[in-house]
Amino acid sequence: MTDAEYRTHFSLWSIRKAPLLIGCDVTKMSAATLETLTNSEVIAVNQDPLGVQGKKVAFEPCSTPVLANEVIVTNMSLPGFDRKRYQWIYNPQDGSIRSVLTGRCVAIEHCNSADNSLIILEDCHIGDPKARCQGKNQQWVNNATNQRFTSQLNGKW
């Protein structure tokens, strides 16, 4: 599997409250594997004191995320939990979705217009003619009817 697939796999096991076991030779694991297996936020989901498995709260046939102008995770009781880490603000003037914690923008990685492109968090470069795709990979349009965001880069997501 790719590193991204391993991260997804580990995250899904954590959400399901499964025992987290290391199934590789720890003396030969890569830095990416070590980073995945020691991700404190993912482990915190698995070790949540309520002991409740995650559950699907929405389903979209094309894996299209359903978002609102402000997304906030609430009712978190973990020690050291910073609410700002899970808060995002949509700015309709420039089309950005920014992290409240860091101010960084949600973006399509490498301006990739393929269906399997990754959504990442990176420094904002909206309207910068020297930036990759002039920052269009960081601009989104909010459909007020169904509260879905689509990329100004490719009309997807």
C-alpha cells in the first residue's frame, strides 16, 4: 500500500475502536510508518474514554464532502484538546476555506484535476500569479442550496 493508504487504514482501525497492533518489523519501519503509528490525534480517537465506535453520519455516492460555512467539532473531552484545530471558516469573498488554528487554506494538492486528487492544507496563495495554478486550487464555491463546496479549479469535490 502507499503511505496514504496506510494512514487511512490505521485511521479506520482507530475509528472502529479496534486494538491497534503493529504488524511490521519495528526495526525496519520507515519514517512515514512511524509517523502514522504514533499520530497522537488518531490514537486519541481510538482511546476515547467513552469507548464508542465511530459511525457514518452522512453518505454521498461520489465521496463529495458535505460542509457548511463553519465546521466545528464539539463535545470533545480529551486532555489538551484545542477546538481551533477542528474549526474551518469559509470566506465567500476570496473562496477560501481556512483553518482557524493556522490560517492555512484547504487546497487540491499539486493543482491535480483528477478524481483521486488529495485535499491538503497549505499556505494560502489565492490570486498570486506566481503560485501554482494562481491559487485556484485553494478557491471554493459554496452551493447555498445543498451546502456543498466545489473547487474553482475543476468544479469537483
